[in-house]
Amino acid sequence: MKRKIALLASLLGLTATLSFGAPILGGSLFVANTGNVTAKFLGHSAAYTNDLYLDLGIALATDPADIFIFRNHMTPIGSTFSLGNFTAGQELVFYVKVINTGDVWYTGPGSRNADGLAHVVVDDNRTGVIGTYVGFEDVFGGGDRDYNDLEFSFTNTQSTPSVPEPSTLGLLGLGLMGLFTAMRRRRS
């Protein structure tokens, strides 16, 4: 009986692990559901002045058509900005332009950045944050790697694209069915 309880506890632990993510260094942002996406400025610790943009271009490059969202030293904490409507699963590429140095750092993998390093942390489950948390590092070479030089969140986004996955309850159900099948075989 103790083994059965331990197995059940393991299954419950597995499903809890599958349903809660961890911060992702070099994470990307994807639209969760077709509809509006809103940005919220959470703060900054940067000495440098940073502007946040949504990249609308096909190639990664600053473009006058890109959407300016806010500047870290001038925007009041808690300010929100509607980015408009997007399709579910679409990747949204954001970047910070460091006014003092001219550097530009993108969300996503380090390959998008001039120094080859990831300059962003993305977290779908940050305590106290509604939506997806994003924190940038604004210094070439990774700086102090605290990823709080520019902090904001987005509604209706997630750090991974939407793909059909078994639900947590479905996995638990399959595990319980396996447990009961094993119990019945032992009794036979």
C-alpha cells in the first residue's frame, strides 16, 4: 500500500511540475489567444536610458515602423500600453534600445544579439505579476546578469507557442488507470 501511495504522490508531483514553468533565459513571447496584448511597465534598475519597442519588421532591425512602448526613466511604474490585436501562436519580438550606448537587445535566443548572448528572462509564473514577466539586461557582454534593467509584463502572452498537449488532469487520469491496472493484475 505504501508503494501505491508513493506512486500516486509521484504522479501528482509530475503533474504539478508540468503545469508550472520556470523563468527562461533567452525566452521568446507568443500570443496565447487571438486578441489584444497589453504591456505594463514594472520598473527598472538601469543607469542607462532604455526604450522598449515591438519589432514589426521581417528582419531584426530597428525600423521607424516599430512600435515604441515606453522609456524606462520617464514612464511611471504601472503604466500600461495596448499593442493591438494579434493572432494566437504569433511570436512577438521585443527589443530595448539603449540610448547611452546605441546597443539593441532582443527577446529570444542570444543569436539575435550582437554579443551572441541572451539579454532577456521570460517568466509565465512570476509571483505578483499578472501575465508574462520580461526582464532585460542592457549591457554588452551580459552586464551583471540580473535581468532587471528594464522590467515589464504582457497580458495574453506565454513563453512557449500554443501546441496541443495532454492536459494535466488527463496525465493524472492515465497514471491512475495504470496504477489500478497494475493493482488488478497483482490480485489475479
